[in-house]
Amino acid sequence: MIPEIGQFALILAFVTAIYQFSVPMYGAWRGDGRLMAVAPPAAMLQFGLIALSFACLTMSYIVSDFSVENVFQNSHSDKPLIYKISGVWGNHEGSLLLWVMVLALFGSAVAMFGSNLPPSLKARVIAVQGSISVAFLSFILLTSNPFNRLDPAPIEGQGLNPILQDPALAIHPPLLYCGYVGLSIAFSFAVAALIEGKVDAAWARWVRPWTLAAWMFLTAGIMLGSWWAYYELGWGGWWFWDPVENASFMPWLIATALLHSAIVVEKRNALKVWTILLAILAFSLSLVGTFLVRSGVLTSVHAFAVDPARGVYVLGILCVFIGGALALYAWRAPTIKTGGLFAPISREGALVVNNLLLTAACAAVFIGTLYPLVLESITGDKISVGPPYFNLTFGPLILPLLLLVPLGPMMSWKRADMWAAAQRLWAAAVVALVVGVAAMAWQWRGPWLAPFGVALGGWLIAAAIQEMLARTKFLSVPLNVAWARLKGLPGAAWGMMIAHAGVGVMVIGVVGITAWKQEIVTVMKPGEVMQVGSRNVTFLGESPITGPNYTADRGRFSISSGGVEISEIWSEKRVFKPSNQPTTEVGIEPFIDGDLYVVLGDRAPDNARTVRFYFHPLVWMIWLGTALMFLGGCCSLFDRRYRVGAPKKATTPVVQPAE
Amino acid sequence: MLLWISFAVLTALVLLALLSPLRPRAKQADVERASFDLAVYRDQLSELERDQKAGLIPDTEADAARNEVSRRILAAQAELASEEKAARPVPAWLSIATVVAVPLIALGGYLQIGRPDLPAQPLQARIDGAVGNQDMAAMVRQVEAHLEQQPNDARGWAVLAPVYKRVGRYQDAANAYRKALALSGPDADLMTDMGESLVLANNGLVSNEAQEVFEAAQKAAPKHMKARFYVALAQRQEGKTAEAIAGWTAMLAESAPDAPWRTAVEQQISSAGGDVPKAPAVAGGQMPKGPALTEEQIQQGQQMNASDRTAMIRSMVEGLDERLTEDGADIDAWLRLIRARMVLGEKDKAADALNRAAEALKDNQQAVARLEETRKALGL
């Protein structure tokens, strides 16, 4: 009965989505408050129904109900409970169900927290959300039904792809989807504003926190995915410019731009039309990402759905939403009034430069990702666009951006003095210089460009700290006053500082692993020693291991430095039931100067093993940097200015211009 | 039935949630939109104040910005005055259309893709109810689990092996026969079946291992027909056609006229180029119409099906019985045992189990009550 209830709830959700789309949209057009009031309960109901459906599917996974085809194909009764649950979204159908559930969750969040939105805007936003739901629910019901049944039911499932059985990957898709789908809110707001023909003051107040939340989830999701690729795939890298990675990186770049341009709309009522375009683009790229991954046009680890019929359907959804939104934009954008004026050299101007560079960088990634696909579909030639392309295009666009990041916060709104702003950063420049020289001294053999990269990171971090000190007037006022000012700083200021410093930390990490990585491939017998960086690694030997649903050979290694043993690590080659698919578990020992990374390879004659060693300098700074960006987002999200109350009914407004 | 009731309740809830805002007296959001703008603008003014204090915006620019915001406030207030309030009745067709369309689309869609007839089948419940539901696949799982715990149960392996063979898991079948043989000692039937499984796993080719097994079986039981058949088949595949034909011909001579394997053997002889000896007439003048090898196997399979199933049920029931004799605290297990005894037609043993359960669980009021219920329901 449980799977059938899930099926029925999903169909009811589809019907509700149609209602959620059509009635409030009609009501807003008629100016009918009662019809508009339909939107919030419909949105919440839709979430409730999809959540019920999702719970039913999860339950079928937990109890191993193999009469559900999806469970049969992706689960196995021997799997640990956490991977039975994560198996729900470790496949095409289930992950789409998760996708629409997150979509409905965001829609109902607007319904719940949107009391300070003008009713017609709120009704239209929720209606647009409903229309996206209609598209994806019909896609699920028509082409990818997770509740298809099998009769007679098999007694055992086929199991989940073993490389997906991993804690980081259990939470990576939900986070990434929260990011992708969170951008749908910005999209719905943009489309609603275009339909209304006006950008309310409340509009920007709303778009920015939602974009921020989506951006945070996207950041965390991408980082987890990258971290997973780093320790699970055993290729010894953290970012491969793989199309699937790019699919999540492109919306991230645009969301970052949107995040910054929304500040201008919010604070200064300017850049409205541009921000609307970015909001449309950000979600469009999320849809493109969904299409790339879900249609199977890429054949990569993630592309588990290789089915052209589905691809065509998603392509159709893509065309309707992106094309429709852009057409609406072309038609309505000219009618939107532009707001506050600003000089080219000003905080606003700096944010425009940021936007242009980020969008151009995104375009570079977009071309590098899609050009091979387009070329292959037209001429049949297979080409692969790899890191050299991205280093040559993305690099030169992102470098000036990074250099300019500290300047923006030093400039004032409306009109600024560039020279004065630059002068205020002299301390940060000195720090950057010192850091660069130190890096050159530490790795004097390394590539000559690397110290500049480290200096760039130092520049970003130092400038962020300096900005904070300047704001508290540290050293120019007594310490306790500075402390009071520090505590009184708004959350947004903290958020900006922490996130910008995080970018600097990450830059140093990226430079470290890119420029100074060491790789050794060798054949070792038990007892042999290999020098990796400044440490010695001894191969202790291997032993067989039996896990819950796999068997493995575990190779143990001991690490010593200066003759003193520091720790022992292991790396495994696993073979999973029932597919007999082999996977590799990497052994990683983190040190302050970088990760020691060991991969057990194939057997060699004489009881020996092929072993790959890597030393990844400063790689932890990449994860720390992204974590700081996430933290910065949190600080900014809890800024008090997003708590604008809803207007009270029947208050007679008193004319009260400037105090 | 419960399923349809749940559907009805869900649909009713959905209609309730969708239609309640349309009630004539429902609260509706009719705050003028300009007042929403005003709330934000006022907030912007105070924020400007904060920024100016923090030195983020020069004083002259702050004044200009303040003027900008104030102008917007004035405009919003003008708009507020001109906004019209219009409360219109909800069109009746909308509510009616909703009440009709929602259940119609939902039910219509469900009947297209749903399977209301198919209950959920959680694995544990399937395994527990395997005997009662005659669920072969689940029984196999149960026996497998049992054998994982007690790999020295020869009878368990012997029961499991033919089931594997029938569902096409030939290699597993061969392994199970091998284990049964290792535990119970040489047995011509088991050896032949093991060899046959190996042949089937090998797409009909008699491997060296299979041949050795058949020859051992024939040595143990010289009259074993199946073993002789396969020994001859192995000879033919080795190229010793004459010996193979001789073996088969000898087999036919010793077989009854209506022996089920007669046709298969005759086919082998003729395809090997030998002369098929005339079959003696069957009493009643009817020629035997033996099926071909494959059909024969199917038929055998079907016969085995029933007997295997009983054998498997019996082995499991005995196991359950033993377990409960050692530890009789599980009322559900007792009830399963009692029902399984009834399925097997062993009414006496069922009554016996019921009495033993009552004895073991006499301190548990609830369990005793359930046992009494069962006693009445089964008429014991």
C-alpha cells in the first residue's frame, strides 16, 4: 500500500501544481484578493504531498520493497541503512523527486515567510513556482516514474553503484539541489516582476536573501562534490573541469554575480533590469545543468540516466522556461523604471565590474562545456576541452576580479575616490608582498608564477582584515570603543569580510595543489620505504577485509618523519556485491603543509603492489576557504535588515519625508 | 479497501486546502501594495542613517540618497491614495471546476499508471510469510540465511540445489549439490544432479569435472539412467560416437516402453547417426509420446516444483520447530509454525505445537489469548 499512496500523492501534487499556477495567476491579473490568497495554501499543500510521496519512496527503500522497480534497480538488502536512504536520490527517478520536493519546499517557504510581500507579487511568484512544478512533475509521471511496480517482485535488488556509497555523496545531491532549485526563487521573482511591470522596493529585499541561501547551498554542494572526487575517485585532483562539475559551477558564478548586483538594487534601487536578467540566467543555467546531467548527453560518473526520450522532454522544459523568460524580458524590461544614479567610480561601479567579469568567466566555462557537445551533435567529431582551455580563458578573467575584490568595499556609494581607496589598502599590499616573498623562499624551485598566486591570496585575506579594522577604527580609538564597534557591525559586513577572506584562503590552496603537487608511482613490497615530500612512508603489508556489502584488500602504510613514526594509514581496493564492481579507498593523512595521499594499485609479481603517492600541499585551504565563504553567507543571511515587518492594515500613513 | 479510503481522505484534504481560501468569509490580503513599498522605504531611511554613522557614505551623498528615498516615499503615498479597493465575488465556476477536476484527474491518472492490486512487499515480511504465501523466492532467501548460519546442514543444501537449478542459477545449484555431497557422502542422485547443473551452467557442454561426477555416479549406481545418459553424452562430445550410441542403445533396452526419457535418448542416437531400436509395444496399443529433452525437463521441473516446494517448506518448518523447542518466547513464530503445519496438512502436529506454545507462553496473558483465538479459528 505504501508505494501506491506515494504514487497517488505524487499525482495529487501534480494536480495541485496546476491549480497553484493557474488560479493565483488569474487572480493577480483580475486583482482579486481572494483568488490570490489561494497561492500560499496551495504551495504548502504541494510541498506536503511531495514530501509524503518522497517519504513513501524512502520507506520502500528502508524496508527493501523490491516490488518497486526503482528500489529493485538501486538498492540491496545488505546495504547499510544510510546508503539505503541515500540510494533514494542516487538514481534518476529518485533524484528528480528530490528536485521537485526542494522546489516545493522553497515555494512553501515564500508562502510562509512572505507576509511582507505585496499580495499580487506574492501570488505571481508562487504561481511561477507552480508552473515549474507542473513541468517537472509531468516529466516524472510521464517518463521517470519512481513508483513503477514489478510483479512478481524479485527477492534481491541490484545494488547502488558502489562509488556512490559514500557519506559525502549521500548529502552532496540534496545540498546541490537546494542550491540549484533555490535559484528558482530568484527566477520566479524576476518573472513575476516582469509580469507586474514593476520592481517593488520589497523585491530586492527578497531576492537577495534567497539568492544568498541558494548560493550557500550551491557552494557547500560543489565543495562536497569536489571533496568527494578528491578522496574517492583516487585521481589525486580536486577539480577536473568535468562537464558535470561545470554544470554546477556556471550557476554558481552567475549566482555570485546576482548576489552582488542585488546589493545595488536593494541599497540604491539601481541596476534593476540587469539584476532581473541575472536572476533569469542563474536559474536557466541550473536548468541547463539539470539537462546536462539528467539527459545523459554527457557520459560521466553522474550521468546515470541515458535515455533520449527523457532528454528531449527536459530540453522542451528548458526551451519553454528559458525562452519564455527571456522573451518576457525583452518585451517588458524596457517598461521597468530605472532607479538611483551613480558615478562610474563608486561602490556601484565596482559591483558592475564584478558582475561583468563573473558573467564573462561564466560565458567562458559555458562555451568550453557546451561547444564539444554542439560540435559532436553537428559534425560527429569528438573533441575534449580540458584544463588548458579553462586556464587560458577562465584564468585571465578571474585574476583581475580577484585583484579588484579588496577595492570594492573601500569605495563609498554613489561616488568614490579610487586613489583614496587604493591608498587605504597599502597595509594589505605590504602583507601580500611579504607573503609572496616568503612563498618564493619556501618553494624556490617551484614555478615562478606560484608565489604571485600566494601573494594574491594574502592580499585578499589581509585586505578583508584591514577593512574590518578600518570599520572599527582600530588603533585610532580606545580598544574598548573599537571592541564595541566591532560587536555592533552588521551581519552583512561580517559576511562580506569572512567570505572575501575565504576566497583568499582558497586561492592559496589552489595555487599550492596546482603548482607544487608531487606524484610518485611505484611498485612496493611489504617493508619497503618510499620518500614522499619530507616524510618516509613504509608499506607494512596487506590483509583481506570483509565489509557489510563488499570484500577488500587493505594495504597498510606507516608514515615517519625524521625517524619518528607519526601515524599509520590504509588504502583499500574493494569489490562490491552484487555487481563485483571494484572501487578504491584512498588513504589520506592531513598535515599542516598538505595532505599525504596514498592509493593502493594493482597486484604486481612477488607479493608486491603498485602504489601511487601524492603530496598535495595546502589542499586543506581549499576546503577551509569554501567553508569560510559558506560561513560568510550565514552571517549575511542573519543580518537584521532582512527582518522588515509586514505593513499593518488600515494605518493612515503620515507624510514624513527626510528627517 | 484501506487503500481507496486513504486516497479518498487525501483527495478530501487537498480539496479542503485548495477551496478554503475561496470561502466568502475567508480573510483576504487586501493591504494596498504601496504600503508594502512604504515599509521598505522607511527602513531604507534608517539604514542610510546607520551607514552614514559608520562612515560608509559621505555626508553630501547621504543627503542626496535621502532625497531620493523621500521622493519615492511621496510617490508611494500618492499611489496609496489612488489605489482602489475592489472586492469581487469568486466566480462560482471555479469552485465547481476544482471539485470536479481534482478528483477526476488524480483518479484518472492513477488508474493509468498505478497498481492498486499490488500490495507492498517489504523484504522481511516476505521472508517471514514465505511458507504461508508459497513464495518460492522468499523461501530460497530464508534457506540461504539459514545455511549461512549453519553451513553443515546437508538436507538444507539438498533442498536448495534443485530450486536454484529451476530458476536458472545453475552454478549456484552445482555448488549447493557439491556441499550437500560433501556433507552426506556419495549419492548417485545428488552426483548426477550436480553434474547436470554443471552441464547447464556450461551451455550444454560436459566439462571434465562434470564427466568425472557422472562416472562416479555410474560407478556407485550402475543402473542409474540419468548418469548413464550423461556419460554417453560426454563420450559423444569427446568424439567417441560409437561408444555413446552403444551406451544409449543399452539404456533403451533396459527402459520401460513408456519411460519419460525414451524420446530424448532416441533423438540423441539419431542425431549421432545411430539406428534407433524399435520400442516394444505398450500395453493398450498406444505408442508412447515422450516429450523432447527440453520439454521433458520442463515437465520434470513442474513435477519437482510441487515436491520441492513441499520439501523446502518441510525443512523450514522443522527448523522453526527446533528453534522454538529451544526458545519458545516468540508468539509470532509459534503462530507461523502452527499455520505452516496446517498448510502442510499436519493437523495433529499443529495441535501439538499449539499446546507446546500454550505451555511455553503460559505467563503471557496476551499471547495465551491469541493462541486461543487461533485454536478457535483453525478448529483445533
